Amino acid sequence: MQTTGWPRRTLQDIIKGLPSWGIGLRFEQDGVRHNDGYYRITAWGPFQPDWIARELPQLCQAVELAL
């Protein structure tokens, strides 16, 4: 939420939908509370990580997200 400025519910919906695209996620706990942490991509599905890295500035611009 801090990085994107998007509401929590929007981010939850996006994260929930990623497996339907073949993207694997794992929650990495990083804190005391059970929900302190972040998600790590474990499988990219149809997306190529090198393409994502190359196109990251344009992808961020498309969703109005600053790097």
C-alpha cells in the first residue's frame, strides 16, 4: 500500500487473482504478527522474468506507479 498508494482491498484482489494466471506466490512472514510480511513470487506462469525486468519502467508507468 505504501509503494502503490492503492487501497488494501484492491491489492488483495490483485494478489488473489494472480494464481489464475499461473503466477505462484508464497507469503513470507516478516514480523511478530501473523500478517506481518510480504509475498514472494515462486512461479512466473506465462511471464518471463527477464522481460519483466526490461519492461519494468513502462509497466510501472502504465499503472501510474513510481519505481
